[in-house]
Amino acid sequence: MTYRLIIFSLFLGVSLTRCSQDNDFKGQSAATKASGTAGDTDANGVDPNEDGNLSRNVVPGNESIIDQTSGSVNVTTGQADCNDANRRIEDSNATFVFNYNEDIRAFLNTKCNAQIPTAYYNAGGTRGDSATQLKICQLKGYESVGSSTTWGYSSPGDNHVTWWDGSKFVTASASLHNNITGNLVCKGLIKSACHNSNQTVTCN
């Protein structure tokens, strides 16, 4: 009888230990189980060993980092981040000011090789429409247009105007569209990861 009690006690102790270990590693990968250490996460975002270390989980495809505590997604790079207006903005209050038409012209000629004429007798400017102004701001790395002013040439026949037609910059005689952007304020700084990767905007 004594021997039976001893054997039963040993068996019960082993069973309880194994059960406790299984619960600690519930839901973890095979590699984590094999290592014998408690993992920080599993495929379902569950904290298997309830140690509070479930801080991050990498989601394949969009390089997202999911905060399992708050449930929010902080995408540092990737298409998902740059396509979401709430996450691609670095600073919504930041602004950039083009003070004069000449500043915009120089920027586009350098950035996009727009070839807007600069000579005094036939100088060109950018058309004061919303699509063109928005494109300029986005190329500069800003989300939207804050404000702008416009003006016109006194003798537009020998001047030029450039605008964004939805796919490229087009230049023609200012007599067609004598409405030139002067001062342009861009706002909402785009994260460099989105802007520099050209996922937000390109010249064509």
C-alpha cells in the first residue's frame, strides 16, 4: 500500500509540472517551445505566459508594428503607411512657404526638369489652380495647400504658364491661362520614408 501511494504521488507531481509547462507555452511557435524560454508573442498576438512582454508583433507584407496593449498600428515604412493620411504625416502643423513665383519655378525646374522659361522677356510661372498647387506642395514633401495668392502678366502673349494636367507638367502660352501662383504655403509635413520612397507623389 505504501509503495502504491509513493508511485501515485510521483506520477501526480510529474503530470502537474507538465501541465503547467504546456500552459506557459500555449500558442507559441515550435522553435520557442524547443528553446525552453518564454516568448514575447505568438501568431495571434496572445501573451502565452502572461509575463507582460507582448510589446510588438511584426505583420508580414506591410512591415507594421502592432502595439498589442493599445491595439494601434504604427507603420514605420511600407505602402500601408504612405497610403494612410493619418499615419504618413510627420507634423500636421509644419509649413513651407514659396514666397514668389520664381521660387516655385526654380523648384520645379530642378525637381522635375519642368523647363519653365526663366528669361525676362518670356518668363513663365505656374498656373494658380488647386491641382497644380497641390502637386507642388506634395513634391516638396507636404500634404496639402495652406494658402496661396495669384496674379497675371500684363502682356501674357510672350510669357508662359505651366500646370499639372493629372499626369505631367504642361507648359503653354500664358495668354491661355493668365493666372499665376505667387505666394504658396504648403502644410502638413510628410514622413521622409513616404516622401523619399516616392510612394506619395512623383513628377509624372
